[in-house]
Amino acid sequence: MNGLAAVCVFCGSRPGRRPEYAAAAAALGREIARRGARLVYGGGDVGLMKVVADACLDAGGEAIGVIPRFLDEHEVGHRRLTRLEVVETMHERKARLAELADAFVALPGGLGTLEELFELWTAGLLGLHGKPCGMLEVDGFYAPLLAFLDRLVAAGFLDAEHRAMLHVESDAARLLDRLAAPATPALAKYARVERF
């Protein structure tokens, strides 16, 4: 295993309109399995969630899903997983995913994907955990968002070192290599706040 025991993937419950998104999800799932790591994700049997889980499982890997009961009852839960944990709320789901994972990766996705990634990234910069966050850039999908993050730095609302905590690559293997590399300790946001 190359440094990561479990990788949490956030991604769309839809496949998106471009075949590149599913191809990237499949490549990430296979790469996680190849490294002997476990995939941890939201437990769905739909969209890119299904693609990344199936690819990991088909490559001989383990896939653990965490899904709220109300989604599982609507037959969204993936039944072929190594383990599917059913929780009561979305908050419990996020907490359990964070507990199970050593690193977090966002594939293309919608509001849920962004919300999950940003919550974990924010918790990291606040010093609440030391787990790395990454984004798999697929065919320019995240380019406008990345440009906006740079604008936050330029406008003084985000420190450059905190912006650098989000690792971005267009290749699954390179991204996982970066996430597995020993991290330099992040400076927690409030360690630098000037008190008046």
C-alpha cells in the first residue's frame, strides 16, 4: 500500500453529460484498488458514485458505502459493496465518511460534492483534522472554480497556504501520490488571527 489505507471520494449522483467524467471516475476507482486502499464513498448505486465503486470492486478492491436511511429506502444504496453502512442523517453520513478516510477526493459532481469537499477542506484549515483534500480535474470541469479560489486569495479572503492545501491533478495516480506524500503541518487559520 502506498501511504493511504482509505480514500473518500465525493462525486455526482448523476453521470454528467460528458463521457470523460465516467472515465475519470473509473480510473480513480481502479487506481485506489491497485494501491490496496479502500474506497469510502456515499454508498449510492447511481451516477459517478456507481462508476467509481464498480471500478474499484471490479479491480479487486474494497468499497465501503455510507448512506442515510431515506436514500437507501429509495433503492439508491449499492448492494454489491464490501460493506454498506446505513445511518440516519446526512450529518451522520459525513461524519462517518470523515472518520473512515485518510484522504478526500472530489470528482465532478453537483452541490453535494462541493459541500462535502469544502466542509472537509475548511475543517482541515481550522486544524480540526490533518487529512489531505484533493480534486481530480476532468476536462476543465473545475477550472472556473479554481480560478475563483485564486480570486479569494487575491481579494484577501483566503491565505495562499490554505489555498495550497487543496491538491489538484488531472491524473488519478498523480493525485493519489500527492495525497499520500507526507504533509507539511498546515498552519491553522486562527493561529495567525490578529487579536484586537
